[in-house]
Amino acid sequence: MWSYTKRLPDVFVSYLRGESTPILNLVQIREDDRRYTSDDCVTMKVYLNRRSFLLAGTGLSATFVLPKNFFGSHKKSLLVFTKSSGFEHDVVKTIDGHPSLVDNAVTALGKKYGFEVMPSKDGRIFDSKEFHDFGAVLFYTSGYLTNVGKDGNPAMTPQGKKTLLDAINNGIGFVGIHASTDSFHTLPDPDDRSNRYIAHGEQSDPFIHMQGGEFIIHGSTPRLQAAKVIVNDPGFPGLEGVTSPVNYTQEWYSLKDFTPDLHVILTLDTHGMTGEPYQRPPYPVTWARMQGKGHVFYTAIGDRPEDWTDPFFLNLLAGGIRWTLGDVAASPSKNLVQVAPGYAVIPPRAGQER
């Protein structure tokens, strides 16, 4: 029998032998193979394992205890946030309680490079005191995250969004992947997407300004295209030994409102690409920047399931995560104008998806 004798804290996670068990919207109490839920327990989506328990005597009951050094000083921790208020990508979907492709891949990187990983789709986590114990946060999100939206998971609060931005400014790292630039579009964001074709600059949503750019649209005929990716900083962690250009197939995002101080790592060579979204000069698709004391990294790659087993992408992502955690060094000096002089060109509008 598993029982809980005190109210659970807002957020909890730890790892036993490097593995975790998902709890979905409930706290499970097992007794004779039956499961119950408790109204006295929070229902935040978290990952749990037995190392977080203290077994009482020789009995079968257990009491949940969150130690003071919960995250541990010896190991940095990464929050992986994959709420989809807008379009939900296949790679972030949890099916039958199993972790998503993103969760599994990032957890594997954590094991390899020595950082802990906590996946969550619950926007309330940013209102918890435990949030401030993370070394960095990774977003693979979409839509206006202060709305419950399509995936039905609890939304961020406006205060939670402010807390996130303040925390980054004060030194927590941020990693954005693919659809994170499809989050918190500058309002209004009408159904015809017309406002996305306007450069808002300093008037952009603060989340967009922090992250460094905003998604406009992607191609639809075809959706996936093979293109050349120019490596602008071969010395960035994870790109050692990579020869430019890299031929890569992706759902390539067309982006805008680039923060002027970007350190561009990869640009998309748009020459020969099909569709209005790419009728523009080469533009950044991976970058780093500083937001106050916080390290910010973004890559537009990561749409396809195949990406999450691809060595080029995983090495790049690992380098970005480790840089945001402060485990590796990189110089995020601004080079936007030098490497992508046509970055500010906005493509012609087209009646394409999303």
C-alpha cells in the first residue's frame, strides 16, 4: 500500500536510477492494485519516483518528504515545459501516460551531461517557490500560454509569466525549441495572422523580445524542405567538427522581430527554397543572447520525430542547454547584421496553415 500522510508541495521531482514515473493530473494511491485520488493533494503534472519517499519502519506505507536540498547543489536542474495552448506538435505529446519524445531525449541528454530534468505541462509551476531552484527552463510550447488552450493543461498566470521573465533577467537560463517562437505573439493576433507580418521591434511582447524572435509562418507545399544551414559559429558548444553548410530537412519557420543583439549560430540559406515564407534573404534559425544575467538559446529545429535522434541536432541542443546552465563557455557577441544583413525582410503573405 502506498499512502501519503501530509499534503504534497506544489511541485516535486527526483530520480531513482535515472528513471521517472509520470503522474497525470492525480496522485496515485495504490492499495491491493486499486487506485484512488485524493482531494487533499495538488493535481500538478509532475514526475515522481521512490527516492523522494522515506519508508516508515519495515511497513509498506510511505510518507512523502521533500528534502531541503531537493534539487541538490551537486547537480543542476532543467525544467522542460511543453504546454501547447496552440498547435500541439507530435514530439511533445504524451500518449497513454508515456513521456514524450522531447522529454525522453532531453532526459537522456541530462544523464549524459550531468543535469537533472523535470518535464511539466502545468503552467502553475511558475508560481511555485520551487521554480526558482531550476538552473534553466526549456520551452517547447505554442500559443498564448496564459490561456488553457488546446491541450487542456493548466495555464500560466500573468504573474507566472512575469516571474519567468524576471527569473531569466536575474540569471536563470532559457532554451527555446522550434514552436516556442509561436508562443505569446504580440497582440492582437487575429485569425488571418496579419499582425505577424508587421515588425513590432521594441513593442513586441516581452517574451518575444527575451527569446529573440517571433514565428510568422512555415511552408505548406511542401511543409518539409531540405535546405542548407550555414554555420556562423562553428565554435559554439555542440558544433565542434561540423562543416558548413549542413543539409537538413525541416519544417522551417519563417521568423521576424529579431532582437538586435543576437549572436547568430545558424542561418537558413533560403536560395532555391519553395514557397512565399522563404522569399527573403537568409535569416537566423539558431542563436544565443544575454537577457540581463540569463543565458538565452533558441533553435528553430525540432519539428520532426527524426530530429530527436539526429546527432547534429542533439549535439547542438546539448550545447545550448549546457551553455544556459553555465556548464560550458561561449561568447554571445552580437553578429546579426554581419551574418544576416537581410534579417529584417518580412516575406510576402500567403494563405498557408497556421
